[in-house]
Amino acid sequence: MAIFSGRGQNFREAFTRPFGILKLMCQDDVLLETKLSLPLVARGKVRDIFDAGDHLLFVASDRISAFDCILGTGIPCKGRVLTQMSLFWFDVLKGVIKNHFVSADVKEYPKRLFRQKKMLEGRSMLVRKAEMVPVECVARGYLAGSGWKEYQAQGKICGIPLPPGLKDGDKLPEPIFTPATKSTSGHDMNVPFRYIANLLGVDLAGQLRDLTLDIYNLAAAHALDRGIILADSKFEFGFVDGDLVLADEALTPDSSRYWPVEAYSPGGPQMSFDKQYVRDYLELTKWNKKPPAPALPDDVVRKTSEKYQDAYRRITGRELAA
């Protein structure tokens, strides 16, 4: 695989190229697994979810995955970035849609958790239990990732025809809704709108499409004001007491492609604020992309952590809470 193809850069040059002056705001010990005195509901690629009675407790670890494999090396502060960026966006978007968030104040968690206050602060949140919609709602404003591959093969994405001659990284004529479902292997599978209309009903499918594009347009405009391109993002929705709400995470570097405006150049993969550095490093190894994954070197870990933190700082205008 060519890394940053068409740019004349090898991996190390691309990896060490700065987006600007970075300040490492958080240097926590890495949290790979959470153990609490609450029933464990699920342990995902990043989040550990616990049953807190009427609510769920989401704890974002510092785990990182690539090629559907959880790596043994964590990324310092990653869980804090994911949680605090979600909270920022939940607040920004509250005029567009309700969300499942209840509190990030450990004093409002079950009392038995107070002894683990230091570990939970900044990386956890209490949320309402939701009946999740079994569809991932993706908005794309730029051509990248699986969308680029589908366009190359078919000239369209999720059945939506696109102009000929577009390049990897090009801005689309307008943002498009490209839903996906999960296969049994865990890979996202892009599907046409008619698929989710048949699955969920035309009214709900249309509501999800409109909400997804409204959220994307608002977030993309905010990000661009901060010098960042929001290329695409994935959202999950659910029902709480009959109301459709935004759930899971919101517009984090794990669920979105964020590109720095100053480095944007269509025609190949873009510099990004997510785990692309990890993927690029692993592509250079002889790993067969099956567990166990190789350990990450210190420079890859450090640079990935810096990019997550820099994304948070640029988007929110805040320093990451310790």
C-alpha cells in the first residue's frame, strides 16, 4: 500500500510533519481495561459499558483498534479526548437533537464508584438507556475511505451517482447520506437508502437522513471556522422514552475524518487527526492483520496522542481536562 501516495513523502516524513505547534496537554497512564463494581454490559473496541441501574455508565478507555483488531498498546489520553469532545458536541447540537447524556460528574454516579473518581473523571459519562436504531448514519462531504473505493468501482456511493473524474479527497458537490449496517464480522457495510427504508420504514429512515445531514452541516461549518475540514462522520441514534436521540459518541476523531485545512490537497490520502498514523505504521510491518497485533513504537504512540489532543483543542478551543 502506498502511504500518502502522490505526495512524494515516505511514512516517516509524513508522520513527523507538524500541523503547527503542538502542546501535549495530557500524559496520563494508559487505561486499557476498566474494572468497576457494576455489572459489565459490554466491552467494545474502546468503551466499557456498565449497568448503573436506570442508566448506563460509559467509560472510554485508551484502547485503539486497527483493521478490526484491538492493539495491545494504548494511546495516552485518547479516552479523555473521545469523552470530552462528545460532551462538547452534545452541547453544541442540543438545539438540533436531544441526546442520551445525563452527567459527567462522578459525584452523581453510584456512590460505590467514588473511590475510583480519579480514573473516571474526564473519560466517563452517565447516559440514559436507549433502544438503539440498528443503522450507522454516515454523512460524507468529501470522497475518502470506503466511499472512495466504492466510487472507484461503481461511480457512486450507496447508490448515489457522483460526477465522473473525482479524485481521492475531493469535496463532493453536496454532502450525502450513506448509511451502513454491521455484518457478522463487524465490518461496516454501506447500503442504499432504500435498504434502511425497508428495514426501518420510510418515515424513520427519512428522519435519520435529514438529522444526519443537518448535524454534519452544522459541525462542518464550525470545524472549518477552526481550520479543520470535517470530511465525514458517523452517528448513532436511539429512542429514549419515545424520543429519537443522538447516542454513543459524537463527532470524535474515532467516528469522523478531520483534516487540517493547511495540509489539504486532493489526489490522495490526507493528513488527519485520527488513528491513520497507526494504520500507516502497521501497513509497513509484516503483520497479517490477525491477532495479536504488533506493539506500537513510542514515536507512533506519542504522535497519535498528540493528534487526538490537537483535534480537541482546535475544535473546542479548550484545554483537555485532566
